[in-house]
Amino acid sequence: VKLNKIGGCNFHYLKINYLAKFVEVFADKYLNLKFIEMNKKIDELLNKTKEMADKAEALLGEGFEKAKESETYAKITDKMGQVGDYVDKKIVELKESDLPDKMDNLREKAETKAEAVIDQAKAYGTLLAGDIDEVIDNVKEKLSPGQKNNH
């Protein structure tokens, strides 16, 4: 009986280890097979997608070539050229006009006014600082030990 209990414990321990190893090996092989199957399916989907994209590109290429031969395409191309010419012309006119000079003058005037405002702000700041110093000195005098409080 004692032998059976000791052997039984060892036997159960061995059964659990073998069962765990079996599950590990089975799962590994099963998962590898599933992974291989999934990779094959993904490859098939990618190939089908590539084939569809190639067909769509071929159809679009044919359609674009036909569209290029159409009268509408010629009109659109002509209008786009006219728009480009118009924009180029307006850029040249703007560069040749006095607008850039006017903008420079406006910028200079704004800078001058800004500098004047900054100078005024500094002057006010200096006055305020002087007033604050005066107030601080008055408070110090009133709080000094040699001074009597009137309150």
C-alpha cells in the first residue's frame, strides 16, 4: 500500500508531464499547420488583388488614351494653358507695378509707428517706476522706528 501511494504520486506527476508535453507538441504542429494555411490564403488574396489592380490599370489606361483623343480633353488642356498664361501675366504686372514699393513704404511706416509706441511705453514705465519708488520710500519712512505713526 505504501508503495502504491508513492508510486501513484509519481505516476500522476508523470502523467501530467506527458499530457502537458503532448498538448504542447500537438498545439505546436496544429498551429503551424494553421499558420501555413493562413499564409497561403493571404498570398492568394494578395495575388487576386494584384490581378484586379492590373486589370483596372489597363482599363483606365485605355480609357485615358481615348479621353486624350477627345475634343473635351483638348478644350480643357487649352483652357489650362490660358489660365497659366493669365497667372504668369498678372505676376509680371504685379512685379512691374508700384505695389511692392507701396507695401515697403507701408511696412516702414508701421515700423516707425511701432517704435514710437514702444518708446512711449518705456517712458510711461519709467514714470510709473519712479512713482512706485516714491511710494515705497514714503511707506518706509512711515514704518521706520524713529517715525511716529499718526494713527
